[in-house]
Amino acid sequence: MNVPPGRKATYIGGSQYRRNAYGTNHPLAIPRVSLATELIRAYDALTPSEFVHARKAADFELEWFHTAEYISAFKKAEALGRVSNQVRQRHQLGTLENPYFDNFFTIPATAAGASIQAAEQVIRGRIGFNPAGGMHHARPDKAQGFCYFNDTVLGIMRLRREGWRVLYIDIDAHHGDGVEAAFLDDPEVFTLSLHMDCGYAYPFTGGQLCDSSAIGHASLNIPLPEGTNDAEYRLVFDAVWQPVLEGFRPDAVVLQAGTDMIFADPLGKLGLSTQGFLGISQTVIETSPVHGDGTPRLLVTGGGGYHPLVLARAWTGLWALLSGRSLPEMLPAAAVAALRSVAWDMDEDEPHFEQLFNSRVDVLSSIAVRPEIHRLIASVQQHLLIANLP
């Protein structure tokens, strides 16, 4: 058993993530958490003491953020085996974007419960990782952007119930709009989102630097141009992370770690490598506030990610960082078999495809930084100056 040298982390999962969800013709109708877990276990990198079974959130917990009417309509749809037109129109459930599937309420409610569990692990002195979480678009009374319950909001709310100040950082390729909206009136929560510019990407509104809050330091949005690469992302991230961290002084950090920022993702338009994703995650881990024993006060969720092979490799590397492991880059035979068992051919003719079965990292090439990145950084620094952050 590959036992870590001392970093305390908890992986929250369960058999329910092996069930089919989102129907058959949807970007999320792919293996995600189950495949990542298979790869982690192929590395022998998960001990029984590090694993917690996800539980379904109680209605009262869901009502911390969601309306009772929405929860009731959601549960009724699962019981009936269908979504009525009235509910579809009112709550955007059962649409092409947010389709009906078996265990319609139970699966997202369990993902929501897992983020609350992850927060409770952080409160108890461990890092909490819920790969099924990160559903950052959901609103109090409606589903949005493939997201039914906003587990990230619920996880933050659980930390807030301890009186903690929380810094939320969202590195998903898409703007974390639902989380930002949830905490605009709470000066004890800061939301930082680095994402594809909403001028060309979902949700196609908001998410601009000018939409950030200068009063109360509630939020900061960084819209990135198409094709943003590792070097460019790192420059932008370094320009904002430490100033926000030092200026806000959180008690805990919540990281939404969607993998759709990685170059091969079919719904992403950024150009990062798996190494770029892991490098940003490593910085967040190493700079987060800590408990007395040095364990980061860090809650991590999954998020977007629509290329199953890329996602599983990236979250395997993320779990290694969180749990203090050093894993070989070469994939074990069991991991290769798990990846090859996935019916995925969207990029099988691309030069990078076979590399996905050989290594958990990508082949890197030299990359340049474009002038628009320097202009974006200058704008961000000006905004931080006006907002009175260091």
C-alpha cells in the first residue's frame, strides 16, 4: 500500500458514481469520478483510512442555499420518474442542458452531501476532497449549466457556520457564477474565478474584471483569452493569488478544480497541460492557511471536465498532491486497462491521444506569452490597487 508521509487528506466517494447519469447524449454522460478512483487505486494510492463514503445531503442542509420549493419539485420528479412541463419551465430541470436520469435527485444530493462532508473533514483537521462536487452554476431555485445543487456553496456555508473566513478559488474553465452570486453580500467570503472570457464561452454573461467587487473585496473575475497556455496562466495566477490571499487573510480555502482548462477538453478553449493544472493546484495547497500541525485548511472539489481520460489522469495527480504522495508518471497496467475500456474516440486521431494511455502527464512544447496577457495583468493589477489589496 502506497502510504503518504504525513499529509492528512480524505477522499469522499461511493458506488453511486458508477451509475449512469445525464442520459446518453450529454457531455457529462461519461465516467468521471469512478474512472479517477480506478486510476488512483491502480497506483495503490488510497488507504481505507483516507476514504469516506459520500452521504446524501439532508433537506435542511440543501435549504441552506436552495429553496424548499425547488427541493420538493426535484424529489417529486425522481419519485414520478419524469419532470413535468411546469417544473421544467420553472426550475430548468429535465431540459437538454439539465436532463432527467435515474436517481435524479439522489445522485446530485449525494454529491452535495459530500462537499458538506469535505468541509467537516477540514474542520476536523484534514484536507477534504470531493471529486463529484464543483457544481458551481446552480442557483437557489433552478438548475443551470449541468449543475443541479450548488455543493460548493453548501461546503462554504458549512465552513462559515464555524465562523471562518473563506477564500474560494475556481480554476474551472467556466466562470463560477453561481458561487459568486451566492456570497456577494457576505464580506467573509471572497470568490476568485479564472475562466474563459464569457464573451466567447458559457455562461456568456458576466465574469468580466469590471464585474468584480471593489467594495468589500467580495469577488475577483479574471477572463482569459482563448488558448491561454501554461506560462500565460501562471503569470496571471501569480499576479492575483498572493495579493488576494494576503489581503483577505482567510481561515480556509476552497478550491474548485475543474479539468476543462486542459487543452484536450472538448468544451474548453484554453490550452493548459495537466502539469499546468497540477502546478496551480500545488501552489494553492502550499499557500493555504494551516491547522496547528501544518495541515492545510483546504476543501477541494471537482468541477467541469468533459474528456474522461484527461480528467482521470489530472485528478489522480491532484489526489497525489493532496495526500502527500509521489506517483510515477508512467501509468500502471491496471490504469491503462481502465482508460482503454472507456468508449472515447473524439480525439483519437490527434497526436496527443496515445500519450493519454502511457503517462499521467503530457508532452510539453515551448510556449510564448502573448501581448494580451500582459495587458490583462496590467488591468488586474490596477483593479487590485483600486480595491485596496496589496
